[in-house]
Amino acid sequence: MDFDKKLHQLNDRLNYIRDVFTGKQEENIRLLESKLNELMLREKHLSASEQQAAAATVDDLFDFVERKLEEDLTPMDRVRIVRHSQRVCLRDVLENVYDNYTEIGGKDENSIDPSMLIARAYITRRSGKKVYHQPVMVIGQEKGHGEEFRNGGSVKPWGNAKALHYMKVAETENIPIHTYVFTPGSYPVEDAPGAAQQIARNLYEMAGLRVPVVAVFSEGGSGGAEAIGLADTRLMLSHGYYSVISPEGAAAIEGRLKEGQRATPELIEKCARQLRITAADNRRMGYIDHVIDEPPLGARPYHYDFFRSLRQEVIRATDEVVLGVKGFAPFRAMALRRRHGKKGVTPDFDNIYVRWNLSSNARDRLVMKRHRKFRRLSRQACLDRRAVHRRIWEWGYDLGWDVYSYFKYDLWRKHQQRIVYAVEEVDAEARVLMNRLLSPWRKLSGSLPGSGKPAEDKEKELTMLSQWDQEDQRNGEWRYVSPRAKEDRTITCPNADSHGCLDLWAPDLFGEFAGVCNYCGHHFPMESKWFVHNIFDNGSVFEFNSELEAANPLGFEGLDVKLDQAKQKTGQKSGCVTFEARLDNIKIVVAMLTAPFRGGSVGAAEGEKFIRAAERAKKKRFPFLAYVHGTAGIRIQEGTNGVIQMPRCTMAVRRYIEEGGLYLVVYDTNSYAGPLASFLGCSPYQFAIRSANIGFAGRGVIKETTGMDIPPDYHNAFKALSRGHIQGIWDRREARQNLRQALLTMGGRNLYYR
């Protein structure tokens, strides 16, 4: 029976090697196949002991070939390894890494989303003769071993919502969270909550979790990975990959493939190599803290030594996070930092006890340390061409605002508010008392002839809430007019067949009508300059951080040329423009993603500029507006340097909001993918110009990944409003008035929450 099991295992290993090296390593595969067939033919003529010896010999040959093949692995080979059904899954980890666990929130296919597995587990440790059971919340995507109902680890929005719920439970119970990232990406549906909405919510909440979070990456696909990947320590399995997009997706974009076309294997291999997706690449760039070694060709369920190593690493990582924010523990910290003891033996962390519960002050330090860690990431991935004297001047400028804000808001305003609150309370009580004392006199004076307002005025007050004031409108007299208004031709509205719209003359449409069909209200795309010059007060726009420049940190082939073309075409150095402005003398900081620069895609430069804009708004106590003229998502050619902007920018927004800031987002034209699923989607106040399309993935991507045919209006602003993603839809011609109204009503008199 043991011999039959061994044969079955060897056959599985052979199939595994075939699948990983499809079309390659044929000579080694034929050698293993012949030796295995030879063993199967001889088994009937061998005694039990001879069978075991022969099987051991073939097993040794498999080990030798696997070690040899390990040296020739390409990045795409590693992708096939993590996708294979024999790859370790989260259930294997729970069974072999933790001492006991209970799965919660569902069971197998009987779950709100079988792709997301939650378990309450514990790890047993010893200190002398005492035994400690340390609880932990384990959260991760579950692929199983070819279980179709798991959807390949592609989590739906409600699966991510379930994960967030139990993260908050762990925070309440003050226990660490261990997340395991086994996903090719999130399932791109927009049913409420939409994929982008929920990922943004997860990122926002994870940025402020007051318990240690350790993430282990095996397959980290873009936004799906970030939904549970924002952690204090990020570990990665040595055969895993972590990327902004799959190699096939990158190849489809780079090859400009049309629907139904497939990229060549050579192009896919090239993109996998250029994206720098491996564990070693991500460790070198600083996005992973430590790489966990796996057996040759990747960990499978029977590699028990690997599970022991993984257990030691997650314990060590959790201990380091805790000791990093606790008080006095120098000797334990020293022991944990020593990865290898004498003769290369790893210390047994099961026998070094660290209490994982944190005090309130330690939890505050934990969150601050997490923010600082992510703030430092990817700074090297963009170009900063400022002269030294300019950097010194701006450093002094920021320092001056820090000091000014501290004395004005943190020191003086705090005491001033207490006095104001006390005066307001006394004043309110006094007014109630005076009203009661003067009530008899008012009744008497009101009954006298000729008192009170005319009946006509009373009727007006009852029937009219507000009156349209034409003087407040532009009446077509815009400060900036689109260059298309100079074209002497007619434009046909896309809704002409359904709404009967007449043809529009270009000078009227793009001039007086601001790109809006005056028959049906359809919004044609307009330049970002239209928004800048026609929304804000004349002469009030002041750009800052313009020197930060989009770069090619991975040396991706062809990107330098494309960036140079975009810079020449737009006159910008990146896809994000940051500036201060005034709207009816209301001061505001704006970060604008512009579609003409590489589709408004976000890379390291755009993320850094957005963060600096949020920090500037926080220092100056100004409202912060993100105007999305258009964004295609994260810039795939920057790889992880791009996708890391999702948690980085979300943390900056969270810090700003927690300080009392008013953060608004306005979408125009097309807004998709990573930015929407993070620092844009986490705003409590999101609005859209009527022309906007808003969603996690475009129709083509949804069709390719899910097979679903979605209607053409699936992403339009009205659908986004019905799903609760945005809070209102604006006509472009009324954007200035609506933005002013939003600032005054949502920000209050001081344009700040608190």
C-alpha cells in the first residue's frame, strides 16, 4: 500500500513538472517519465523491500532533477507554479502551521464567498514550564486544490467585506492578524458593494488597524492582493509573485491585442521578466520585508519542513512587530533579529515568549510606525529634479507651516474652542430664558393692527425654497474655451437616434455649451484646463511639486519613449497636477489626474505628488479635492512601484481625514481600477460629472475574466450612484456652483470637520 502511494506521488510530481515547464525541459521530463514507467513495469517482479529501494532511487532522481530545474526557473515559470492545483493552499497552512483552528464565516461552498477563508486559530508556545496559547485571526484567499467553487481565489466584493469584518473583530479582541495572499486578482463586479468600493474600504480601515498585521504573499495580483495585503510586515514565499497585473494582461496591453486575440508565449515571458514580479525583485525594491525559502519548484502539501519554516517566520514577524512598539525587551528583540544561530540552525521561536496583546499607547505607536513605513516606499522610483537650494527652501517652507499650524490649531485653537463652546452653551441657555420672558409681549404686539409680514411675502416663503440667480451663472462666458470651438463643423450627439437631438455646431457646443448637448444633456469630454480655469477664481491657481517626474524604474522596454512623448504632448512631467486655488475666496488644495498623460495612470511620481498634496492640505488646514479628469488605473510598466501607491496614498488620505480634513472627489470621463479601489474610493464625499464612467475594470476585462457580457451603461455615473459609489451627479456647467455648495455645507464655516 505504501508503495502504491509512492507511485501515485511520483506520478503527481511528474505531471506537476510537465505543467510548470510546458513546451520546455523535454529531455528531463522524458528521463523522469521513462524511469517511472520502468519502475511501474518491474513492480510485480520485486519483493516489498526491493520495491521500496527502487522507489527511493527514483525519488532521489526526481529530487536531483527538481534541484537542477530550480536553477533555470524564469519569472513566468514561477507564475505557473503558484497557479498550479498542487500548490500549497490556505487550508494546508492552517493544518500545518497553527496548533488549532476553527473556520468561521462559512464552510467550503456554503459561504458568502468561498474564495475568502477566515479562521480563528492559536499558536502554542512555551516559556520554561509554562504553556501559552496565543490567539490569532487568519484571513486569506483560498484556492483549494482545483476546487472550482473557490473561483481560483478571485474574491468577490462581499468576500473582502467579510475579511474586513473579522479584521475589526480581531482589533476589538486585541489579537494579531495573519493574512495569506493567494489571488490572481479580485472578481471585477460592480454589484453593491462594488469591487473598487470594497477594496478601498479595506485599505482605509487596514491603514488604521490597532493590532499587528503580518501578510504572507504567494500570488499577489494587483488590487485583490492589496485588499488584505496592507501589513506591518510583509513576507513572501520564494516562488511567489507580486505584481500590478498578470503577465498575460501586460502582454495583451503591450501587444495591443484585440478581442479574441492571444499574446504569444514569448511576449508573455518577456512581460513577466520586465515587470520584476518575483520575490527576490520585490525584496530588492523594498516592498517585501523577508523571503521565505521553499523546496525546489515550490511548496506542496507534503513538504512538512517548509511548514515548520513558515511557522517560525510568521511567529518571528509577529514578535518583531510587537516588540517594535513595546517598551523594554532588548534581549528578546536581539534573539529575534538573529535569523540563524550557531552552525546555521534557526532559533526556535516557540520557546521565546512574547506577549502579543498591546497597550493603548503601543497601539498608537503601531499605527504611526505603519504609516511611516509605507510613506518611505517607492520614493526612489520617480525623478525629482529640484535644485538643492529649492529643496532647502521648500523644506523650510514646510517646517514653517508645521510650526504655524501647531501653535494656531493644536495649541491655541484647542483652548479657544473650549472657551467658544462654553460661551455658546451659556448664550443658548440665555436665549431660551429671554424667549420665555418676552413671549407675552410678542403675543400682544403681534395682535396689533399692521403688524407682521404681508400675505404675499408669507406665501413666497412657504412656496419657494430658493430662487435661481442668473448673475451667479456664467451664461456661456467661460474664461477657457476648448480649441475644438474653432472648428467650423457640426457634431452629431451619440443620443441623436434615441433622443432626437439635432446636430450641434462645434463653436456653440465646445464654447457656450461647455461640451454639453443642449437637447439631451449628453456630456462630451473636455480638456482638464477647462476645469482648472472655469471652476476656480481667476488668477488663483498656484502649482506646486511640478518638478516630480514620471520615470521608468524597472527599465521597461519602450516606456522611456512613451513617457517622453507624453511629456512633450501635454507639457506635464507626470499624470498628476497638484495646485492650490481659491473658489469664491475659499482656499483649497487640488490633486488632478489628467487623462492625456498616459491615460491618467498612476505610478510612483503620481502617487508621491498626491501624498504631498494631502500633506500640504493637512498642514495648511485647507480642504482637499481630488479631481479625476480620467484615470486608466495603475501604470503597469512600473510594476509593484505602481501598485504600492494604493496603500500609500490611502494612508495619506486617512491621516488627513483623521486630522479633521474635508476630502472631496470629483470624477470626469473614465475612472477605473487601482486609484478608484483605494485613495479615491475611500472618500466619504464622491461626485461625478455626468460624462463619467466609474468602475473597477472595463467591459473587455470583465468579459475576459468572468465570461459575462455586461451592458454598455454598466459603468456610467447613474449606475454608480444607484450602487452607492458616488453621492451625486453634476452638470459640467454647474460644477463651480456645486463644488462651492459642497465645500460650504460639508466643510462648514471653517471648511474643516473639526
